[in-house]
Amino acid sequence: MKKFLSVCLVLVMLFAYAVPMAAEKDTSELEQVLSLVRARIGSTEQYEEFHSSVDTYRGRTVYMFNWETNTDENYAQMEVSTTPSGIIESYYTYTRTEEKESGKPSIHRPSKEEALVAAKGLIHRLNPALENNLIVENDSETESLFDDGFSFRLQRYENGIPVQGNTGYARVSRDLTTLQSFNLTWNENLTFDDEKSAISLETAQESYKEKLGVYLHYVSDYENGEQIVVPVYSLNKTGNVYIHALTGETVSPILRSSNVQFNAAMKEEMTTDSAAGALRQDFSEAELKNIQEVSGLISETDMEETLRGIETLGIGKSYIKNSHALNHNGKDEYFYRFSFSSKEPTGEINVTVNAKTGALMNYYRYANDYNKEDTVTAEQTKALAQEAAKALTDERFSEYQLTETQEGATYVRHANGIPFEENSIHVGINKKDGKLDRYTISYTDVEFPPLDGIVTMDEAANAMFDLGGYALVFIPALSDAEKTAADLGTLVYAFLDNTNPHIKAATGTLLYENETNVLPTYTDIAGHYAEEAIRTLARFGVGFKEETLRPDDIITQKEFMALLMTVFGSYGGGVILSESMDYESYYRVAKNRSIVYSDEVAEDAPLTREKAAVFIVRSLGYGEVADLPGIYASPFVDVTENIGAISILYAMHIMNGDGMGCFYPYEEMTRAQALTLIYNYLAN
């Protein structure tokens, strides 16, 4: 006990003496980075609180700024993270001013083309140095009826070639005035291969087939809701392996997950724009207060030296610092988090310490102290694993073939001579005692189709190149493994988005094709009275799949129900009607919301004008009110039933009569009439 108290006393004294001797933290870079950010985001005077943090990991530093106001009348927040060179990697802003109606669909919004122009301006203002290389694209080919904003994809290009992983997203407000959020990954200081020296696409394809290739196997698919298996061709090797565009040979670039570097040129520009070593007079009071607080902290270098000097903590020379971060806890207190690791002895140490007083807050150490020696050789492990697999698996074991023996055994199911990797057996043997460590088996009760009449391997590879988007790509990579950040832009040929384009062996087509809510340009509605309504809804992905809409064909109940649930059930992605689609999900929502009753369901029956009115009014939530007797006078001479529903829609200018007092309640509705009803509601 006395020894423990003595150690504690030594710790307290060491930290106590460390504080007055440590140098104050240099805040000049913080001020410079904040100045750059402020020049792009505008005034911050509306915020009452401001806090900054800095995170350093493997030679990479990121500054994080947070502005906030929280009063009874208003809440506002803005967050920005940036590299020291001034590349803003993330941005978020939110303001709550007053309660507003949300969730109501509307067609009264800017077009996606207008939104794209506005987004480019807002994004390039945030990162002006990246304007020529950062491409902003719509993330959807259609628009949402419900969305309060517009979303965009970001992709970096160098000399017209995409840079893998240098991507992001952005979101702009519905009125196109505010950038609500932004996120970007960007590698600085890359030296790019010369694309003019690249081999041809055809040469790269032949090299791929020769050196990497494709293989035939079974995979799961679904047909009418039932699981089936189909033979497909897939890439033989995936992951970090490519055909080098300059040599035609295979290459596996050296990668690192966090590899954004400091841009010296931008730093020089930053230093010129900001008076180093002096507080900027145009900072807000909250910002000036934060800078003064941070300047009074112990520097991270002095803090690390103090921690390493405390023998009890055991952070000797064998431990390297993985990361450190300066954080704010919301109570005007700052603390450092340090992470250390060692290969000999194997272990990790994490320390949290008060950045102002040096007081130790948290300490965690993990050590691999399993001291038992292995007694089982690799050959014995393999034999024991196979013996266990046979003993534990029934007659199905004959369908599996051994594929791996490391740390045990792995078996993959085969049929018709090709693998079905989704069915496997895994057996693990403990190397210390030779006993079973793990056993798992997966088995799908399914028939395997024969391999008659399938495309050849060469044909499948060519289909992959065509359908999978094989093209030139820059890969951010390290020139050697000792680098802390990517410094090379390695030019390779790769598949679009680095995917594996599976090809159906029976047809030579893609196994998984992305379905979009992009409607065809109808060829038979020019000059039709409903043309504007039809084309407007198509902009939001609402309509029919065929290029000939046949606007005067009768619409069925199931088709109308899908349209209703898209607009009133928050299916904001639109709906493309076709005979093959599943209408049950729309009926399920409609029944749950009492829009259609079970005894009213008649999926393929023609829809009458009267029933359309009833379904719309129920969708609006006015069903019970519409059924109240004695309060509605029919606006039409031929309406004697469901007077309330028809009267409500007439008053809302959603449904009209013939102008001479007739509504024709039992007349069957056409596709054009149904789409016009939806349009009328959205236009009000």
C-alpha cells in the first residue's frame, strides 16, 4: 500500500512540475487555417460559441472548427474540417428558425439542372483551388417529390482521368442558397503518371485476360421471390491488383487508408494571406477566446516527452506514437489523447491527459501475454481439421472440395465441376492442444442448372470490359511502404468503381443491372391535353415504363394505387408502372392506412372516377370527414353517392366535371386522367 501511494505521489509531482516548465502551444497555424476558412464561409458573428480541435495521425493533420448558438429562439451550428493547406474536407451547417411544414410532396421546386449550377458555385467557393479538377454530378437521374434539398456526387479528375477514392458528396438546400453538407477525400501532392504513354485499351484488355483472367462458378439469384443459382463468370482476382497502363504488367500499388498530404504550395499562399504570429483583428469574440485558450495549453511535443519520462507508464523507446488528438469536452476543458504501440514487447498503450494541467485522465494498455507454446504442427493441424470435417459432416461432405488448410481447413461446395462459394465448411484446430476450435457449414437446398450452351470465357471477358466500364484510372499510392502519405498517382486500367462485373454464363449479360427510375421519352403524347402533367411527373420518376404511354388507355386499380402510394405514402423515389412489377407492397401500405378496404381490392379492374375520388380523399386523411352525412351538397347533378369525397376534390380543384353540371362518376378513367389528378394535387 505504501509503495502504491509513493508511486501516485511521484506521478502527481511529475505532472505538477511539468506544467510551468512546458512551452506554450504555438497557435500561429491555427490562426492561419481559420483565416482561410473564414474567407470562404463568410461571417460567423451570428454564433455565440466556437471551439477548435486538431487531430494528427501518421503525419497528417486536420483542423476541426465548430460554431454554435443555442437560445430559446434559435439554434444554429456549423462544422468545418480542413487540412493545414486549406482544403476543406467536410462542412455542415444547420439553422432552426421556425417550425415549417415538411413531408408534403411538391412539384414546385427548381430543376436538377438549375440545382447543379448552384451547387457548383457553392462547392467551388468552399474549395476554389480544386475547381478545375473537382467534378460535381447529380447523384440521381430523377428528382424527389419529398426531398428538402438536392444531393450531388463529387469526383476528382486529372487530365480527364478519374482519381480513385478522391470522391465525396454535397447537399444543397431546396431554394439553392445554402450548402447544407459537404464531404470530400482528396490526396495532396500526387505525382501522376503520364497518360500519353499509356498502352491502348485493347492491349490492356488482352493483358488482363492473359495475366488475371475470369472464372466460372455458381452464385445465388432470385426469381419470383425464390432463391435460385445461376452460372456466372467473375474476375479471377479482385482487390488491389490491376494492369499497369504504362507497362501492361500486373501491379498492386502500395496503399494507405489515410494518406492526404500537406500541400506546400498552398501553405505558402496561406502564410502570405495571414499575418503569422499575431491574432487577427477580424475574428469574432468567440474565436478570439478559443485561440487564447488554446495558446495557454501545454504543447503536444512537451506533453509526449513528459509522458515518456514517467517510468511507471512504461512508454519506453520501443513504443511509437500512432496518433494524438486535441479535443474539447464542452466544459471549457481540453485534453490530449495519445495512442502508442510496440512490436517488442507486443502491446498498445492509450493515454488521455489534461492539456492545460498535465493531469493523467485515462490510461489503457493491452499486451499479448499468452505464454503457452504451440504443440501442434501445420501438417497435424491439417490432418486433424480434415478428420473433424468428415466426422461432423453427413453425406453432403462428398459435394465439397478442400480449398485451404491454413489454421485448419476450408471446403467449398462444387456442382457440375465448378464452385459455389456461398456453401462452405470451415474447421479450426487449436494449435496448442490439437482440439477442435471451430466448425461451420453452409448448405443451400437448390438445383444447379447445367452448363450447356453457355458463352465462352473469352466472350465473357469481353462482355465484362464492355458492360463493366473498363477504363483508365489513377490510383493514389505510396512510392515505398515507409511513406506516411500517398505521393504517386499510378495509372492503371480498372473496372468502373472498382467493381466485379459478374456475367451470366447463359446470356453474356450482367447479373446485376442497376434499375433506375428514368422514364422513357413518350412518343405519343405530343399535343395531348395532359402532356404538361405527364412530362412533369416523369421528371420525378412517376409514370409508365413503355415508350408509348397510350394516354387514353383505361388505368387499372393496382396502377392507380401505386401512383397514390408514391405521392401520399412517401415513396419519394418515384414509380415506373409495368405489368411485371410487384403491386402488393403498395396495397399493403394502402390497407394499413385504410385507403383501400379488403373487400374493395380489384387489382386488374378498371378504375372509375368515383372510386378514384374516394381513394384520393382517404389518402389526404379526409375519409371520415367525407363520409359525414348531411353536410355536403353535390356540385354535380349525376352524383348521388360519395358526395363528400367528390365535393372535397372539386373544391380543391383536383377533380372537375364537364362544365355543364355532370361528373360522370361511373366512367372509367384513362391513364392521362389519372396522371392529371396526381398533377393537380401536387400543383396546388
